[in-house]
Amino acid sequence: MTVHHFQPDHYHTTIGAAPPVLRIAPGDTVHTTCVDAHGWDANRVQATPPGNPMTGPFYVEGAQPGDTLVVHLDAITPNRRWGWSRSCLAANVVDPDAVASLPRPK
């Protein structure tokens, strides 16, 4: 199994329309970085336009349309000491039955 170190130089805000940036085999590990929803990188530099930019896509050798892929996140390391959030939740972010018990913004 191979460990890949992928440093993105561009990002996408659409799923499935871009060519793969890296080909990997089942069981491989990928170390990479991402930007925040505003397109800012770890140095708070605008690396790409906002809109939840994504790293990838990655091509998994042997995967076929309709296959279910299992992804294990071995570690997620924040790249800065601060963060931000919105006070509202998007639809279907949590189990709808649990929404009633969530604290309400004041």
C-alpha cells in the first residue's frame, strides 16, 4: 500500500465534473490539505473562490459506477488556531428527530 502526499494547486466546487488529480489503489493513504469554505488556505490567503472548494477528485483503481467506497479518516489536523461557523444548520445535517432538542440561537 502506497502513501501519497498530494499538494493541491486548484480546487473544485462541483462533484464529478473534473478529471482526477491523483490515481490511488484500494488501501492507499493520501496526505493532503484543504481550504475553508471561503477558499482561504492555512495562511489565510485566498487560494480559490469561496463556495466550499474541494480537494480532488481522486481516482480509485478498480472502482466501478455504483460501488460504495469506504474512506477512513486516520487524522484530521486543523491548520490554524481559529475557526468560524454559522448559527444555522443546513437541512439534513443532523437527524431531523434530533433538531428539536438542539439549542436555539439567542
